[in-house]
Amino acid sequence: MPLTPETLPRHELNGLPVRVVDSDDRSRVGIAGRVVIETTNTLSIEVRDEGESRVVMVPKSGSTFEFAITDDAADTTKVSGTASKLADTQPGDAEQSGAPDSAGEDVAYVTVDGSRLLSRPARRTETNGDSPWQ
């Protein structure tokens, strides 16, 4: 199954650029980097600042995430790139984190409520059986 904005919650998230758009804990809003570990209840995001990297664990419950996918992975009927919710408010943040810096010709931003991701990653990405994600 191709990676599209509609099917993103059913795909492997490790390695995808991500930003925390909203969270119950306001200190987590704006965290940006790459997903390095996904568990049932959390995403671990590698954040790079001035050549240093650290991993921040963000709970899925109560958070909204914005993932960046390339247009190559997006459906061909989609418009080239979509606007990032954080692009105007924090333009320099994405450059430091290694995530795409703004909407463009090769990036589409997909916003996903963390509650849609609450399950074992292996179970959520299943393609057969009686998974609720099919």
C-alpha cells in the first residue's frame, strides 16, 4: 500500500520527520525531528540542536502530530505540497531539526491526532486479519 496522507496512520512511522502541533503539555508543542522509536503509547523523537541530538519521548494520547511526507510517496492526485501548521510560526525550528522547513514542491504535511495511533505499531500496520485500521 502506498504511503499517502490518508493511509499514513497505517504505515511505519519510524524515520519520518514529525512535529508536535498540539499537546496537553504546552512545553512539547513545537518539538520537531525524526521518529526513532514508536511504542504503543509514545513516539520518541530525535531532536537535533547545534550539532547535538537528544531523544524526546512524547505521549500519543493528548498530542497532535504533523508528519512530512514527500510528494513521491503522496497520492498523485494531490496538490504539490500542503501548508504546514507551524511553518509560519516557527520557520527556523524545522531547519535545526532536519525536518523540511516549509511547504514546497516535494513535501506534504499530514496532521494526525495521536489517539489514532494508540495501538501496538505492528498491530496498527497489519494488512490482513480483523484490524480496525484496514
